[in-house]
Amino acid sequence: MPAPGPTGGGLPTWWRSSLRVRVITSTMALGIVLVLLLFNLLFAQIAQGLVGQAVDTASRDAAQRVRQAQEQFDAIDRRDNSSLNNTAFDVVGAVAPADQQTRAVLARSIGNDREAIISTNTSSDIGLGDVPMQLREALEAEEGTQQLMVTEVELGEGQPMPSVLIGSRVDIPRAGAYDLYLVYPMAREQETLDLVRRWFVVGGLGFLVLVGGVAWLASQMVTAPVGRAARVSQELATGRLDERLPVTGSEDELDRLALSFNTMADSLQNQIRQLETLSQLQQRFVSDVSHELRTPLTTIRMAGEVLHASRDEFSGPVARSAELLYGELGRFEELLTELLEISRYDSGAADLEMDRVDMVGVVNSAVAGVATLARHSGSTMTVHSSRPSLPVDMDQRRISRILRNLLGNAIEHGEGRPIEVAVGRDDLAVSVSVRDHGIGLDAEQLSHVFERFWRADSARTRTTGGTGLGLAISMEDAKLHGGWLQVTSRPGEGALFRLTLPQAAGSVVPEPPPPVLPPAPRPATEAPEPDRTPVRQVTTPSRTEESR
């Protein structure tokens, strides 16, 4: 049966089926991680350097502008509220001219409780609300020290701009302590960072393309020879034993791999050819010996029949010898017949003589043929059929042989217990099951049950003879019909063999039928029932017919 496809919960097929994809994808993933780490590290260092430089420049410039503002306030002659407000307005305009990016805010300090009040003066696109309260409180706490903060400030209607805010304390005559805040937008620094970011993105993409190309080239150098090895291996598996890997002569690891692979392929080819030669010789030997023994066996058989017919005229020991000779000649003839049949299968010369035959009748004939043997062993046989008649296209001789082998095997190993034979069908196939309740087989024995010349217990006393080829020939006969022969068993619970055949000639049963049910438990009683009938037939409707 074909292997099941990948399930939805597993890895994608493209990942599991391609070494090259895994190499390139893994390398690209590591490259992306490396690029991101380098980008973050370098960008942080550049940004820190730009911000530090902007802060230093702003601190020096703010100190100078605050000194100028304080000098202007100290030089005031008129100190009324109107004059103070005009002076404050002029100071703000002087420290933050309109033609420069610097902004200024002059506001009453938090702790100032003087009566003279100067209104808050600011540049055109900024207000006191843009100054963080944290900065105002820090300036109040340490009024003699310049306070600094880097934050985003919304200038006018534009986007928030990273800026350096510096707050300083100025003393206005009569008005008291006022805070002067200078805002230095870092527009140029932001443009520099944007430019660096763009170049980093371009460089990162270029680096990833380079890494991907290198990974593809490296994977190509490795996966191409591996792919060739895989293709050559598949060709060898299909029987093309002359396929080999090319050897470049570079003497690298892949070249040594190719040399080792070719050496292994040569060795396998030689061994397979030797095995084929031995197999052909073996088949030829078996066929020739079987045919050559036919003529002398026929002569011996005729002489043995004459002796057997005249055994009453001999003394006791001689008469018994004649009977033994006659019986062993029959077994020898059976062995030759089976060897010839095996040789036909090995040479591909086996064919079918198909006829439309009633399977139930064939089963009943096979059961009747072994009824005497079943009576001697103490077993009763019951035939269950879903219908009185089941016509099937078959080679009756071969199917009868299969049934005789299965029934003989059940009688031999059934230990005198009942044997059930079931005949059933569905829309496409017909099946015959033979169940015994004897010694059964373990898992190890089940794996060898259809092998040639194999017996479950070679030391066991046999009552039906047998060559060890019966089940092997039965398996070949079932396959020749396009069917299946299956078995299941448990030690001490008997065995169940099931033959499945297509109903129509030329068709096959493509998939093995569902697993055979385990044998039924051994009957509670070991002793045979008195006066029981050796063969009994029961017709029961199949499950399909019952559902109808």
C-alpha cells in the first residue's frame, strides 16, 4: 500500500523534501538575525553620538544665550509692569530669532510669589504646555543648575520632532525668578539618522542577497552530487545495475563518496548477478531433475502397483513392504508434481485455465475429499455459505489445490477439534476462510508460514505427509488469480486462513482485504462428541444481505 501523505500538523512538504531549501532558508534566517543585530547596534551608537553632540552644542549655546538674557534684564531702567513685559518680549525674540530653529519660552517659576507679573512669552509655534512638567520641577529643585531633557516636541502643526530642552533660571528686577526654556530641534540629526536607516536597509538587503547567493552556491556544490547519488540509487533499485556516479578526479570528500558508491554498486551488481546465476541454476536443476525422474518414477509406480495388487500372495513382511512402497511412491510423485509446479512459477510459465465455476461446489468437493482424513483425526468440518451458489471465474484445478492444502493443514494441526469453513462475497470479490482450533502459530512462525519447505514443527509426527511446499504453491496460485491469501493465529487458539479472489476474470483485488479476525477461542470441551457427522453444511445470509 502507498505510504500515507504528510499530515496537516507536520512540517511543510517543501521544507522536509529539499536539503537545498533547508540550507538556504536557514542561512537566510541567520543572515537576517545578524543584519538586525548589527543594524540595531550601529544605529544605536550613531544615534547616541548624534544626540550627545547635539546636547553638548545646545548646552554651550544655551548658557551663552541665558547670560545675554540676564544682562538685558539687569539693564532695565524702567521697572513698571508694561516695561518689564516689553523687555521680556524683546529678550525672547533676541535669544530665539525667527530666522533660527531655536525656540524659547519665558515663564514664571513655580515658586515665584512676587506681585509684579510678566506674562508668559514664547516663540510663535511653541507654548508653555510643550515644556514637560518634570523639567520645570527639576529646575525648581535646583534653580542654580542648568536642567536638560531630550524629548519630542510638537512644533506647529508638524510631526513631533526630537529636541533638546534646556531650562535655566533668570532673575528679573521686581518680578523675581523666571524660567527660560530653550528648545533646540534636532532636525539635522533626524535627517542624518533617516539617511543612515535607508542605507542600512539597502545594505542589509544587499547583504541578504549576497548571503542567499553564497548559500545557494554552497548548497549546489553539496546537494547536486547528493541528488545525483539519489537518482543513481533509484536507478539501481529499479534494476539498472550499470548506473554509476561520475568521478571528477578532484579527490575531495564528494569525489571519495562517488568512488565508494561506485565500488559498492559494483559489489552489489556482482553479488546480484551471482545470485541470479545460482537461482537460474537452481531452477534449472529442479526442473531438469523433476522431469528426468518422471520416466523412472512411472516405471517404478507401475511395478509398485503390480506388487501392491499381489500383496495377498506374499508373506506378511513382504506384503507390508509392498504397501509401504506403494504409499511412499504416491508421496514421491506428489513431491515431484509440486517441484514441477514451483519451477513453472519461477520460470513464469504458469498460466490459468479460467472457467465460470460455483465456489460453494468447489469448497464442498474439497471438504468431501478430506472427509475420511478428518474422520480419522476426530475433527468435524462445518461449511457456512452466504448463498447456495457463488459463481466465480477461476482455474478450478488450482483453487481446489489451495482448498485441499488449507483443509489438510487445518486437519493436521487441529488436534481433533472442529474446523469451520466460511464462504462469502461482496460486489467485487469472494472469500473462503478455513478456521481450526489447534496448536496455532506464534508471530515468528507466521512470518515463515508461506515459505518453501518450511514447517511449523519439523519434529512433529505428521499424519497427512506433506512436502512443505503446499502453502507456498497456494500463495502463488492466489496471486496468479489476482487475489490474496492471508493468515492469522495465536498459540493455543488455532489458525485462520482466508482466500480472497476477484469474481470476474481479468480483474484483481488491488488492496489487501481488512485484517483477518483472530481465531475464536478454543472450545471448552476437548473430547469429541459421540456420533457426530464429519461434514455439515449451513447456509447463512451474509452481513451485506442482512442489511438489505
